[in-house]
Amino acid sequence: MAKTNREEKLKLDLIKQLKIINGQVTGLINQIENDKYCIDIINQVNAVRASLHSVSKKLITDHIDGCVKSDKNNEKYIEEIKNLIDKISR
């Protein structure tokens, strides 16, 4: 796997966001253990999903800015964008 030179600010932002997500997941576990109302649990699941999607978008943007843009080969650029779209839409 290739290593990146991700900006320290982005790394700190991603780690902070993932720690928040970790707390949200812990909250979900507690809600299920305590037989909370299903709609409340679903709302929390949706919040976690949105947060993970945000992390994914930041990583993709960083990848495009740092890796894809620097490659002058347009054909490779287009293939890389297609691959990223495929990954994010799963």
C-alpha cells in the first residue's frame, strides 16, 4: 500500500472526527443494550453514517488534490476519478 504525505491539520481533523464517531457508536451500543426507542437508534445510525461519509469525502478530496492532480496523464486521471466514484458510491 502506498504511503501518503497527508497534511498534519487534515490528519488531526480526521482523527478528531473518527473519535467522535467512535463515541457515537458507543452510544448506539448503549441504546441497544438499554432497549431505547427504535427511531432514536436509527437516527443515531444515520448520524454515524453521515459522519463516516464526511470522513470519506475528505480523504477523497485529499487524494485528488495530492495524488491525482499531480499526474499529468489525463487518461490515468480519468480512471482514478472513476475508481474513486465507485468506492464512494458503495
